[in-house]
Amino acid sequence: MTAPTIKRPENAAGLYLCWDEHMLFSAPLRTSVAVVDATFSDLRTTVLPKLYGSHPDFCRIDWRKVQWFCGDQMFSPRADLTLAQHAIPEGALLRFRTPGLEGVRGSCG
């Protein structure tokens, strides 16, 4: 198995990620992950820790309970499928909610 392509040309749209109700990150973060190559497992185990790992609650996420959204549309991802196979286009806003973790130590709940 080969690693997903992370570096993209300068004009590539990439993907925008947002952890709902976590205002240490006040706006979606852009990543240059290639939606064609990266699986959802790659996103969760490689990309998200790099972007959000500094948050004090990141290590407390119960990934089985996370709610995923592409824009405003909720969906249930499969770890083995690529982002493209989930119909997530380049430049999309991918959001996730973590029930039970609303802000730093519950500050938004």
C-alpha cells in the first residue's frame, strides 16, 4: 500500500476542514490533501492530528461517535474509501462534530 499524495500543485483546491464548536480554530483550516488518493483513514490518522492535535481535547475524541458533514450534508464515512469515493470534491468544506466534546473542556456546550 502506498502513502496518499499530500503535496499538491500551487493551483490545487485541496480541502477545508472544520472542527465544529472548537473555537481555538476560529475558521476552517485548508489542507492540500489529494481527495483522489487519500482514504478517510488517512485523513483521520495523519491529517487531522497534524492540524488539530494541539487542541487539549483532541486526544479525547471518540472517533466512533464523530458526526461528519460535507458542507451541511451529514454522511457516514468508510475508512477504506478515498475522499473522492465519498463524493467529496476538491475545495469542499469537510466538518466534524465530536459529541461530548463541545469546546475546550465543554466551554461551548
